[in-house]
Amino acid sequence: MPLSRFWKDTRGGVGPLLAIALVPLMAAVGVAVDYSRANSARTALQGALDSTALLMSKSVTSSSTDADLSTTATNILQAMYGTRPDTTGISASAQFTSSAGTQLTITGSATVATNFLSILGHPDIPISVSTTTTWGNSRLRVALVLDNTGSMADDGKMDALKTAAQNLLSQLQNAAAKPEDVYVSIIPFSKDVNVGSSNYDQSWLRWDLWEAVNGTCSKSKYTTQSSCTSHSHTWTPADHSTWNGCVTDRDQNYDTTNDAPVAGATLYPAEQYSACDTQLIGLSNDWTALSNTVSAMQPNGNTNQAIGLQLGWQTLTASPFTVPEFDSDYTYQQVIILLTDGLNTQDRWYSNQSSIDTRQSKTCTNIKNAGIVLYTVQVNTGGDATSTLLQNCASNTAGTTDHFFLLTKADQIVVTFNQIGTALTKLRLSM
């Protein structure tokens, strides 16, 4: 048959055409299979990468480097992805940022071996996925109101408190991706609080009570202003620079509020209390200074939880303390932790527990109404009654006492502060 007739002959033409089309058809099917396997591997890699990011977000700190995070991410990703014979070269790169919240971005990559495409010179298909986890859009302000009264010398309580407070400072420091993320104030208290003798020339102090008992009479036998002047002698107040730094309760009701001390009854009365504690430190992210304040604490004096609590609130919110401005890109959690080992025994006016408790109860209510979270810790190694005041003072969840802790051994302070610290850091990272 001449060749021209062959091409014109249509009988049995399907067979040759099918043979001709079979090769590209099989290739297309093979390519589809390879890409389907690659898509399946990519989906699995994405799920493993998302889990990796969530797991890592719990342990990232401000000292974490991108190189270290990338190594960790690769190891976790490989474990999360598991074994798939067709997927090799699994790796991850991580980038950590802490602007307007903490953010961890991880990119994962791998290669998927091909079956059909390898015939065409493509032995594998590269795949890549990415995920970003953002957390920590909340910042913390924490006031530690710590009992430094004489009874804290018993049963190892002061040593345990120092250890617990130092550990808590470390937890809070590690929770800060940026220095501004966490500020802490420390308010050691007994009957009074030491606000710093170097502040003797500040306008927020009141001197009439101090001057009435600190000075000299023209007749030396009289040791107070009233006894001196009532006998027609001259009283000369001591120089304010000789003040030891302690203040007592403000006039009522400013002893229960955080009003700024600007004049009259709002001012803090200076007092030369013989058991003046370690000087408080206002909100700070100088972790060395905070640690040094804890180390310097010594037990002495009577118990007035109320003044420690009021000044703890003041350090978080108002003058005379420096309160860093809020950044509108963040939400803020303000917290007070009040620890005491005893019941109230003395304040500016009273020496009975009930009267002091009444003042303090008002302060507790005002603090919670201001949206500040309040933890209370009673260290009861001496068999005192459980403090109803402290139970009610705490910011307990309805129907519980989850923010009040009753301890019966000194070493429980360390465990409790660790528990509170863990809750605070989780709160910051999850907001």
C-alpha cells in the first residue's frame, strides 16, 4: 500500500492514536500523584510546625537567640513530623521579635522524593511552610508587700522569704522579653514603712508629728514638745536630715486610698520608728537593685499590714513614686502580693487587731475595685487563727479562696511564691 494511502486510511486508527497519547497521559497521572504526595507532606509539615511554635512559645525568653531557637525548632519539628520515608531534609529557621508583643516566626522546609517526576529529571519536590505565634501582649506591674516584723525571725521564715522572693524575681525577669514588660516594687513593712531618709526635703512628707517628739527643750528634762512648751520653755525641732526614713499611716481615710500626697491630710507623716525596716523600692526593672533590697531585709518591729498594703498600691499607681507610663499597644496587669506571718498589732492610732483590720479591709476593697489583682499569704507557724481579713482581702475567684494561701511551714513560702510566679508569667504570655 502506498504511504499516502496509509495516512488516508481511517480503519483501525484508534489504536495508533491511543499508543501515541499514552505516554503523555501516563506522565500527567504520574505528575499528579507526585504533587498530591507533596501536598499531603506539606499539610503534615504545617501541622507539625504549628505545634512546634506553640510548644516553643512557652519557653522563649529575652535571652534566646535566633540561632538557638532555629536549632530547637528543627529538633522539635522533626520529632513532631515523625517518620515518612518519602520526606527528608526537615529543618526549621526561627526569628524572635518583641515589638508590641512577643512574636515567634518559624519557617519549616523539607524535600519529598518523587517517583514519576524523577524520570523527567526531578528527583524531589521542595516544600516550605511558615507559622507565626504572637503572645505576651500584656505587661506586668507587681508590688511585693513583705512582712519584716520581729516574728519573721522565728522558724526560718525570713530566710525562706528571702529565697522565695529572689526566685520570684528571677521568674519575673525571665518573663520579660523587653525591659519594659515587667516592673516590680518591694515594700518591706512592720509598723511603719521606710521610704528613704534621703527624701527628708520632699514636699510629700508631713513633719508636725515627728517634730513634736524629735528635738530639744531649753530645759533638758523635758523630752517632748508638749511637755516643754507647757512649762513655758522653748522647743527646737531636730533637723529633718536626722530622720531615719520611716513614715506612719496617713490621716483617715487617706490611709485606705491611693490619693497623691499633695497637701494636708494626704501627706505621709514622718516618724522616727526605732524598728525602721529596709527602705522600699518603687517600680523598677533594675533586677540587681531589687535583689539587693530583698537581701537587706531584717526582721524587727510590730505588725501593721495596712500601711504596707497602702504603700504597695501607691507604688503601682501614684506619686510620690515614679510610675512608668502605659503603652497603648499593650494591656497591663497590676498585682500585689501581700505576705505576713502575724495578725495586726499596732498602727498610728490603735494597738488592737480589730481596729487595724477595719482600716485594712477598706484598703483591700479599694484596691480590688481599682482592678488590681491581690494575692495574700499567711505564714502561720505559730498556731494563730486563720486570718479572715486576709481571706477576704484576696482577689478570690467566686466561691473559692484561690488567691489566699495559708502556710504552716516556712519552706512552703518558696513553693507558694513559685506557684504565684508561674501563674503571673503564664498570664503575661497568654494575653
